[in-house]
Amino acid sequence: MSNSHLFMKSGFIKTPGQNGVGRYICQLQRVVLKFCKNNGSSRGLRDFIEKELVDFAKDNPGTVVYLKPRRHRAPVIIAEYLNGERQYVNCHNYTSEEVSKWLNLLRTQAGNNDNIRLRKLWHTDHPSIQGPWTPYTFREPALNLVDFPNEELSKPLYVEPSATEKLLEIFKEQQRNLNILEKNQRE
Amino acid sequence: MYRQGFSTLITQCLKISIPAIQQTERRYIKRWVAPTLRELQRRRDKIGPPKPEPRSSYLEWNYDAEIFAFSKRLGEVFKEDVLRQALTHRSYSLKQEEQDGIQTDDNSALIEKGYNLITSYLKEEFAKKYPDVLVGVLYDHLITTEMLAHVATHIGLKDIILCADFPVEATTLANTFASIVAALEISSGKERAEKFINDILVVQLNGKDVYDLWKLNDAFGYLKTMLKDKDIEPRLCNQSGASTILANYQVGLYSNKQLLGIGFGETINIAKHTAALDAIQRIYNKRSPLS
């Protein structure tokens, strides 16, 4: 993701109307190809119309294809989806191959995905099939058989050593060091 | 300035007096443009955003092609005259008759037929798998106008409906869905129509939680009436953080030392309620595996 995408509207991929659960319905309901009959910038689109458009229409009978010639205007594809969204693709100087690739994208999309930053490339409504964590989820099974009140479990987890214990520890350390010193001197 | 200097220079040189030359200023910045645009924008703002136009009013609109694409989109075979009738509402045919004196068949009969088919199919199909209470709940959820309108828009009915009102109302959309179902039954038979209902309408239940649709206020009471012969015993299985804001309790419902259901809650009563919900779900699931 580059910096320019930061302020784009963000979203997740979505399937409108449970499409594909029962049967798949192509979400592109109609497409309008607008082009000029003699301007050079429409040449690729005109080539596409001459050579490939009939096949496209045959393969996708669920999509209505309209052609709209208009003089000296930019070539444009307008896609209309079942969810009511429209998408413009400016085809200025496109080759016929580019046009067919764009049409293929429009055909397989579920809506206008322009200006949307996908937060993730996948989405699920049920992130966990285990359910939420609870304080009892990973509890030790041995605790099920314990009788309460239990002396062992009632002890504090950590008791700080008392001053006397600390002193004794220091004294023992000193003795140990002395012993080592004496041993070294003897050698 | 320059001109004036020039003319004084000439008078000085030629020693004659020339009357001052009348000047017209030439401005290359057109000062009327910005105010005009501003005024136009102000008027546009005053009028407000343009009203949505029906798609059929566009130049690129071919109703025959739209109807052909509609049936192909769904992968169904319709008789064309029946489909056209199914899309024509009473309001539209009345308007036609008033304007041009042409009588067209409307879909009032088809709507009723479609609703009957949908109702009988849904109730029959749900009754095979779910208890009576749930049949009612699921049916009520699917038969609402919003749900039918939602489904109708997502098969592309919104633009091809023939009716007097625009934008198309939700009830009109829902009615059209029903009439389409009836048209399919006439065209391709009852089996196809039922498959259509299943694929388009019933599928909307996918991913829904039963308890989002079924509001059970007294789940424990319901469970008790369900299991009249059994003794249900709620037990507190776990608790922690009592008298804090993170208090949580886990209650299990037992019957004859068998766990029926288990649930959590921030109070014991809520935990008991969720445990009862869980128990009901487990019992029904065992009785009829969810498909």
C-alpha cells in the first residue's frame, strides 16, 4: 500500500445477496461502450467491437451490451452492476486486447471497486469457530477434582524473604567465600 | 502612459497639436467568467441535486434485450409473454389504458399465485427439518417485504419493472418477485420454480444465527416445557471476578447427571439463560441435523 492509498475509502471484499451459495448470478447487468467512429483514440475499442464483441455477448447472455457512437468524444466503457453501482473506464488509446481485459474485469466484479482500499484480501463473518476466550478455556483439568478450601492452592504464589532470612543468606555466602580463600592459601 | 508620452513626443517634434487619442482598453482576463459561474453554481445549489431518472428513459435502452438478459442471468427459461405480464403492474397498465387506450395484462393474479407458492414451499420445506416454532420464525423472516425487495433487486428486477411509480417502492419489488416465481411455474414447471425459490430466497438464511431471528425471552421456561418429563438442574460450573465489572459466570444445565447445555453470562441469571439457549440448540440439532 502506498501513501496515496491511506485516505481512500477502505473496505472488505463482499458478495452481494449470498451470490453463489444457491446459484451464481453474473453481477454485471449491462455495459455501454461509447466510442467515436473516426477519432484515433477509439481505434482499439472499434477493433474490439469488430472482432470480439459478438463472442463476448454470446458468452455472457446475462449482460446487456449497448453501443453508443458519438462524434469526437473519448471512448468509454460504462458498467452497471446489479447492486446499482456504475463504473466508468476511460479507454483513451486502448488496444483491443486492453479493452477485452477491462471488460473481463468488469464482468467478474460484484460492484464498483474503484477507489476502495481492501483492508485484507480475505474476509470472514466468523473469525473464530472456537468461540471467545474465557477464563476457563485452558484451565488445568486437575483443578476439577480438588476439594476447597485447599491448603496448597491457598498459599501465595510468591513470598518475599524476610530480613532474617536475607541476613542468614549473606552470612552463609561469607562463610563460603572464607572457606574458598583458606583453601587457596593452603595450596 | 506610453501613448501619452508618444503623443507629447510627436507634438514636440512636429510642433503641432494633436487631439488626445481615444483609447479602448484590452483586457485578456475575462472578468465576467467567475461571477457567471458562481451565479450558475448558486442557482444549481438552490435547485438541489437532480432527481434520479429511470434507466428506461436513457437513449441506450432496449427492453427486449433486457428481458432476454434477465432470464439468461437466472439460467431459467420463461415464456416471453408470461414474463412480460409478470413485470407489468396494475398501475402501469391503468396508465397505458388512460394514455393510449391499449389494454395490457397485469400481474395481479400472478402476484397472488406466487405468494401462495412461496408460502407453501417454504413451510413444507422447513417443516421437514425444523420444529414448528422455527418454521414460523424462518418463514416470517423470509417473507418480509424488505427481504423480498432485497432479493428482487439482486436479480436485477429494479430497472425492468413496469410500474407507474419511480423510484420503485419496496412493496412493488417484493410483489414482482412473487409474480416472477409464478411466471416461472407456468413456464418451466413447479419443480424449477421451487428450486428457484430455494436458490434465491432460502439461501438468504446462510450465515444467520438462529437466535438473531428467534427472540426467546424465557429460554429456561421453554426448555422446561420441552423436557416435561425430565428434571433440569442448573449448576454453577465456574465463576470469576465476582463483584467486579468483569464478573463472569458459567452455568451448566444437567439432567440426570447429563450435560444438556452450558453458557456464560455476567450474572448467574444471564448465564442460565444462555445455557438454556445452548441446550435447546443441542437438542434440536440432535433431532434434526442442520443442512
